[in-house]
Amino acid sequence: MSIVPNANPFQDSPFTTLSTTALSHDASFLSGQFKWEETADAHVLKGEVPGLRREDVKVEVQDGRVLQVSGAMMVETQEDSDTSHRVNRRSSNFKKSFTVPPNAQPDHMMASIEDGVLTITLPKTNHANAISNS
């Protein structure tokens, strides 16, 4: 996934970034941006979440129209020598919120993490089926 510095990946997207809260100073963890793609059947958000596992990320829809993605990572390293024992702990957190496009079905959302990339798929409403079933 290529990232263009200072580019807004949501500029022409139906997703609107509501807020981005960085709760850490770990630049490598927070450098990941989200990219929106639209297919014929779904809206797809992809974001870089290096080092995070499925258990570390929370994806939820609030009030039916706000997609919220948050994550946390804790890293602990130990150094032992003849005279000392040192433990370093580092934690990183993030939270991002997006407005869900009006033609998306947030109740049917799917999310997965593979190779440090979080993929969130929101199927589109099928207006043709809705009209034919009426």
C-alpha cells in the first residue's frame, strides 16, 4: 500500500473522517493511514496497523452511521546483565472515526487483518433487490 505524504485519501470518498485521536507518541505505529476503495458491491477501507493482532483492534459502528476503529499495542523488552535487570514497556493506542456512506450496510460489516493491513468491508445496499421485493 503506497502512501502519499500530505494526501487526503478521503478527499473524493463518501467516507468523512470525523476524528483521529493518537494516544501515543510512537510514530511508526501511528503512521498508517486508511484508504477507501469502492467496488460495485461494497465500500472497502484498508489501513496499516503494523504489529497488531486481531485481538488488539476494535472495529464498531456507533449510531448506525459512525465507523470507529481503535487499537492498542503493548511491547515489553528485558535486558539482563550481571548487575542489573531492566524492563522497558511501551504502549501505543489509536482511535479513528469515519462517517459511513449512506448506501452502505453497516450491520453486515466484515473486518480482517493480514500482513499488518486491516481491511473493513461494508456491503452496499442493493436498491434493485429492494425495489423488486416491494
